[in-house]
Amino acid sequence: MTPEDAESFERTLELGKEIAASLPDHDVLGRWMAHHIGDLIIRAETASEAEADDVRRETATAVLALWNHRAALPISRPPLDTFGPVFTALERLSEPQDPWDFYRMFQRGSEPSEDDMAAAPLLRIALNLEEIVRRVVRTIVTVAAREAADREAKWLRLSDHVENDEQRAARDAILELARTLETYAGDADGQPAAGDTRLSKLITDLLRAEAQLAEARGALEDRLPGNRSESESGGPV
């Protein structure tokens, strides 16, 4: 076994030990799986030189098979499970979108033009609201992505030597999407923002959303029959 293989095997053993420790004692299947993995690990650590390669290969194969089927483990929150819903949201939000694309209220090609919005100012207000809401949602989801990575830090560390792992690849894609969104949101240096900075940006975006909502409310209130008649007669609005 080469030094690289030996290091990978030791890390796989550590991953197996953590999986076994996370399986519940009260569940029959979980108890059996923990015992089976634990027994294999003990055999791998105590095997004679003549048996070592075969036993280590069997142990590594069993641990990695368990890892690859971790979603079916009898535990309340399988490893890396936190990333699932975040990935779905980030996929849609990852790229800059054309006006009116967020809620998709108009068929592509039939969106209101600048002339349409000049003739109907409420359409401009609606478009501004769509943009600020998209910005708020984008920031909240990127914060959620970072928090997911923090919660899954243990499993990410233990499994970072595992190749061809679809969920881990999805996790990497999530963080890359989060970096893309943070850059698109206005990070001048293109670097992911620190936690406090992200929250500050979120608060700023929420304040902008509140201001935009206040503007929309004012425009709608101006159109109420009582206010319109007072405005037309020169009275207070």
C-alpha cells in the first residue's frame, strides 16, 4: 500500500467510525450496521500483514458503500442532507435574470417595454419591486448556503478524499453559486463576504425593500377615489 493509499484508508476508517457513532442504538438496523462497520474497522486495524490488504479493501468498500447510500441511513438528518433544498433555490437564482423573469408574469417576448412603463407608471413600480425582492431572496439563500456548509463541516472534512460523490459535487456547486451570487450582488473584489458582512447586506436590502414597498403603497393610495378627487380639486393628497 502506497503512502497515499494508506492516508486515504485512514481517512476512510475515520469516516466509518463517525458513521457508526451516528447510528442510533434504539434502531435494530442502525445497531446492526454500527456493529458490522465497527467489526470491520477492528479487523482492519488488527489484521496481520498477510491479511491486511484484503481486510482493508473489504472495510473501505463497506464504508464507502454506506457513505454512498447515506440518505437511507436510519438517522434523523443524514450527512450533507442540509444542502438539498438550498441547492434547488440557488440553481434558479444563480444567473443574472432579465427584467420580469423572477415571477415570470409575462410570456417571454411580451414583457412591458419602456414605453409601456412610461404610459403605466405602476408597471415600473412593479418591476422595481420584483428586482428588490429578488435581491432579498438571493441574499437570504446565500446566507442559508453558508450556514449549511457550517452545519455539515464535520462530514465535509471527513469525506473530502472521496471521489465521484454526487452530493459532495452538488455541495461544491452550491458554494460556487453562492460566490457567484455574492459577486453579482456587488462584492467589488469578487470574494465571498464574511458572515457579518452578508447579514449587513441583507439588512440593507430589506431596508431598500421597505422603501420600495412604501413607494408602491403611496402610489396606490394616490389612486384611491377620495385622494384622487382631492388631488384634482387642488386639496390635500
